Amino acid sequence: MVIVMKPDATQTEIQKVIDRVEAVGLKAQKTVGEQHTIIGVIGDKTKLVNQPIESLQGVDRTMPISAPYKLASRQFRNEPTVVVSNGIKIGGKQLVVMAGPCAVESTEQIVQIAQEIKKSGATFIRGGAFKPRTGPYSFHGFGESALEMLTAAKEETGLGIVTEVMTPREVELVGEYTDIFQLGTRNMQNFYLLREVGKQPKPVILKRGFSSTIEEWLLAAEYILSEGNQNVILCERGIRTFETHTRNTLDLNAIPAIKELSHLPIISDPSHGTGIRDYVAPMSKASIAAGADGLILEVHHDPDNSMTGDGVQSLLPDQFDELMTDLRKLATAIDRSLI
């Protein structure tokens, strides 16, 4: 159930509604919009039968939510959520581009790439410190030392940091360095990890599981939201289909579908979505045209010698710069903007 407060409701009136909800053992999630404050009620609403909410001062109306993902649903919040990190808005009119290597390999490498992508207009540097790999003998990242390398890149360029967290026990450590947590495709349904990042306030990029439905993806986001963290960014990164020509199939349908079903911002990852360098630029443009709020891309100055072997899907800096020029033109055509 959603409780919609009147535009002129006072903080005292809002708090009385929250107190009544929590007094019967339910959870209340407050969201402040441009016109209304909305309170989501999580739990068995029949507990409020003898504690009518509509009679409280400041309450405009109550509405049921039919979707299983209550807090992620547009029924809960009709206006789009805008997530702010490192002074950058994600989900508003301005598009955001996050870029960098698959893995952090050295301070020199990550600083050089950060400098290159900043010149082209990226606002976040992405790079893996802890790498989930299919095989146990592959390179799994340098851990905390890689986080320190990312910090050096941020100090040099001012770019925000995006990096993956893999286990609940690493949330505190990674949180000391990153501006945005990334939960990769293999961790989309790591429910203990979802709850742990939900207990802290930093934004979370939740990548779609490579075999997950849109509803399963939104229900995973619900775990984070239900713990109190409203700063969730969804990421379409391709799904596994019968097609073998590309690494994955980038599901462009998911972008307008999410916009219809949810208020959460959505970005696209054409690097993993295609796995082929030559396809990254056209699918980046297609993602933005479909309504994505931004992109997360792999960029490497020496992809042939990448330690992860993902160089085949990484743009070279000059290719990234050309793409950013094209994206500015596209953004203007669809009434959006790009730095």
C-alpha cells in the first residue's frame, strides 16, 4: 500500500503517519517527491484495519500496489527517481557515461584511462578490484590495492568511482573507496549481498542477471529498496539467448519496459551486452535512443594486453571519444544532454 500525503502536509503529520504504520509492526518507507511525500507500507496491510490511516491529518489518499515489487514500482512513485553521486545526477535529463577497463591492472593504467575518458566527457571511472570469473584460475583482481589505484585516478581527475562488490563482508571495505557499488550479473540474486548494500546509503548499480526476467530483476532491486537505500540504478547488460554470434543479447526492450514499470533509472552496458568492440558504439546509440539514462562502457588504451581477456569488447580511447561526439548529437535530438 502507498500513502500519499497532501502537498502541504507538515513534517509532524508525516511522522505521525509513519509512527502509526510502525506501531502495528509494519515497515514504512518515506519518499519525498516534487509535489507529494509518499509513504510505502511494507507488510500485511490488514494490520491497519483498526488503525485507519485516511483519518490522519495531512493524508491525501491511500492506494494498493498490485506489482510484487512494491517500492520499485511506478505505482509507488510515479515521477522518475534521480540518483546523485559525486555531484552527478543519474536519471534526470542529462545522460551519464561511466567508462574504464574491465579490471584495474596498475595505477599507471587506471590513471591514464581516467584522464582519457574525462577529456571525452565521462563522469565516472569504472574498474574491477574484485573480479568474479567463470574459471577459478583466471585473474580475479588485485583487491584493496586496486581500490587504492582507483582512488588515485579520482584524485587525479575528479571522476567518481564505480566498482564491483562481491560479498556482504566486503561492503564496508569497498564502501570506503567507491562512490557507486556495482552488483554484477552473477550477484543479482545474492540476497544477502542485496540486503547488505541496502543498509548503507551509497548508490548501487544492479546489473540484470544473464538469465533473469525483468520481474526477477525488479524483485532483486526490491531487496535493496526494502532495507532503506533508495539509490538504485538498474543496468541492462545483455541476456543469454540461443544466439552465439555475440557474447550476450543486449535486450533493448528492457529499457522502455523498465521506464513503464519502474521509477528507477536505467543504464545500458553494450560492452558486455555484445562482447564485440565494433558493436559497442551502435548499441550505445540504440540504448540512448530507447530511453536509457546513461551507459557503462569498457575502455582500455591497450586492450590486446588486458589481464582479463575482455579486450575484445573494450573501446580504444579514440573510439570512445568519437562515440561521445556522436552521443552529444543524439542527446540533442531527443531533448536530453551530455557533458
